[in-house]
Amino acid sequence: MYIVRFYSIFCNRVGIYSAYTRAGTTWGLGGTCVNVGCIPKKLYHQAASLGKAMEHAKRYGWNVNENITHDWDILRSAVIDYIKSLNWGHRVQLKQKDVDYYNVKGSFINPHEIKITHKSGKTECLSAENFVIAVGGRPKYPEIPGAIEYCISSDDIFSFEKPPGKTLVIGGSYVALECAGFLNGLGFDTTVMVRSICLRGFDQQMATLIRDHMKNEGVKFVNESVPLKIEKNEKTGLLYVTWKDTTNHKLKDSFETVLVAIGKARTYSCCN
């Protein structure tokens, strides 16, 4: 018997091939790439690119309505449905390869046994000579007031139920820039807050070209700044972000959504 991806078996909170974010987002088989990474990212960028293409279409003879609008819910639903089809495909492939799949909670009894608990409450023990722990990582949040309560991560944006509206993306990573790029392309007012430089560890000539291109496309950048706190106006729902720059000058602005993309941390803490 093969037991794959013991995420469920080791984790006290979620099931095998499942994930869980602070905002409550969950997903299924396939890991980050299928559920909250490469696949949905490319689909959202494709949607943004189509919108841009329509702006140029009339120069090529197409009669395009001047008032081009986008429906976030239609895109979100289509992407989720496509990802679910991939999740199901992975499950079928596991069955075809005679891999036993458990979507359960569990904990180690000893180095060679794991006790699992099914949703029904039934328990059983699984034994193996070796176990592979592959729990992956989860987005990190800045250690500031309001971050955990009010921010979302890159893991949440693809299934975000409402249009994000005016959005602040905190971080200069490729994940941050990718999210900012498609949000801007879909017509949302988008700002990126960068602590030092964009794409640290990458070729900086290319990083500068990417940043400049994004600025030309309408993405705003708050450079050399770090967030200090995030507060929510309960009446309007707006999030007020206070930050400081390198001169310790404090600034403040309001946003409808704050997306954090400052890296990931391993999730070994959920394993016993």
C-alpha cells in the first residue's frame, strides 16, 4: 500500500492534499501550482490580457463598445470550476496507480504508525516503514496590528468572493508583482508597497524593466516603505493602512483589499 502526501495524516487541521489559510480558503488535490499558483495565475492574466486586447481591437477594424466592463464573479467561478476538474483528475490518477488516498486528520503513535480520524469519528492506524512529510508552506504575514485580521494572501485572491476594488499589495516578490499585474489589468486601482527592491535575488536590470513597465500600465508603487498597522472602518468596510518610509515619515491611505505577498513559511508547526 502506498500512502502519498501525508499532509492530512500529519496535520491537525486539514486533510491530505488540502490547504487552509487564515482567511479560510481551502483547496484540494494538486498542491500550490494547481490550486493557488501557476494555473489560476495564468488564467487571471489571460483575462487581463483579453481586456487589453479589446482596447486595441478597434484599430484593427473591430466594433468594440467603448464601455468595456469585467465581471469578477464570472471569472472567479470559471477558474474554480476548472481547478476542481484538475483536482478530480489527480484523484482519478491516484486510483489508477493503486494509491490509497486519505482525507483525514491524524498524528504519530510511534515512528512507524499513524492514528487517523475520519470525519465520521472512526479511527484506524496506518503503518509504514518510512513516512514522507511534504506539508509545503503557507504565506507569511507581517507582524503588525491588523495584518492577520484584515489582510488576505496570494492563496486567497483567486477565490475571493467579491471584486477586490482598490488594492494594496504588500511585498516586492514575483508573487506580489504577478498579483498586482493581473489586478491592474482587470481594472482595479492597484498599489504595490516595497520594503527595499523588487524581485530581490533576480537580475536587477530585468527587475527594473518589469517595475517600469508596470508603472506605465498604471500600477502605483510605494517604495522603501513598511506597513505599521492596518485598521478597519466598520461602517464603510475600508481598510486604513499606516506605513513609514526610510525617513520615518508616516503616511496613511485607505484600501478595499490588502493582499500580503512577503514570502512563505514552512508548516511543520501543524505536525505532531
